Amino acid sequence: DVQMTQSPSTLSASVGDRVTITCRASQSVGKWVAWYHQKPGKAPKLLIFKASSLESGVPSRFSGSGSGTEFTLTITGLQTEDFGFYYCQQYDPYSPELTFGGGTRVEIK
Amino acid sequence: QVQLVESGGGVVQPGGSLRLSCAASGFDFNTYSVHWVRQAPGKGLEWVAVISSDGRNRYYLDSGKGRFTISRDNFKNTMSLHMESLTAEDTATYFCVRSHLPFDYFDFWGQGTLVTVSS
């Protein structure tokens, strides 16, 4: 199975900062990676699909990049509503299971 | 608007069974694959199972094979997960989620239903 290793596990940043979260796949997954944001007690919300495509309605301060085994989610100009957890997910059609990264907790200083 | 509403969660004893349901509305249910994704208390996300739009293809997390059965009714716009031989490790909030294909990203999530396996 494809393992997704996400880093850092926690980060603290100030409003307006540029924040980067990384996800590394144990084998190549092409561009089949999505990113989600989850606030406590709520369901996750899709931000990015196919590594770099922005979901409709998601603010443009969110961007994704990468391919193969290395992927990044960048928030350019962190806002107070961006606190919570972020998860990457691989959906390689040749993988027998769908897998998530362990998550990154984003705290606002 | 798009809605996925889960039900059926609760407290069950170790070794017991439970059936979760998901009611869909606001979109063409029979054109989407639907999944269960779970989240243990304070933990990350874990995909559990998927059923394709026509119900012909089903895939499961390794630890769920032989214990979990996913099904759907495209006339009633519902999907279910029957779980057997439950253990404490199955304790989690279970989310009903949709995608365009069985192996795909998740573009809409329900609010989840909590399953607690405890004696």
C-alpha cells in the first residue's frame, strides 16, 4: 500500500504568513493527490485535487504543487479561519487502497 | 443542495455488529461512487470502503475485508455499511463521502456518525 508521510505534524504561524505543508508518498502516485482542511468537530473540506487544481469556491491563497512522490500545500497569506488540520490523500487508481497523510495541525499565533 | 446524512451510529459491544446508513440528496446519486471514511477520536482520517456508482465494484480497507459489507440502493438514494466482529479499533466517527470514481478524491462529505465499541 502507498504510505503518505506528512510534515510537519504541527505548525504555528501568524496571520499573513506563508505556510507550506509537505506530503511524501512511499511510491510514485503521479499527480493523484488531494488536500483537505478540517476544523474541529467538522467534516473535512476539499481544497486541492490532482496535486494543483483548486476546488471551486476555495480561496486563491491555497495552492498545491508536486508530482511523483513529493507534494506541497501552500497557504499564501494565512488567515484566522485557516486554523485546524490539513490532510493529504493519494488516489492512485493502481493502488488497492486510498490513503491519507497523518495530518498537520495549523495554529494561529 | 448536496447532502449526505449518516445514521446508525451508537455504542456496541466488542464482537457485535452494526449497520450504518447514508441518505443522499441534491445530486444524481447514481452517477457517483460513495465511500466510508473514518476518524478515531483525536486521530487522522482512514478510508474504509467504496462502492461504485452502479454497485458492481466494491473495495475495502484490508482490516475490513470479511467483516464489512458496503451496499447501495440507487432507487432510494441510500448507501449502507454492515460491520461485524467489531473491536475497539473500529471506534470512530464514520463519514459518508462521494467521489466521481471509486479511486478518486472526495468532493463532498457528510457530517459523520459516531461508532463506539465498548463493553
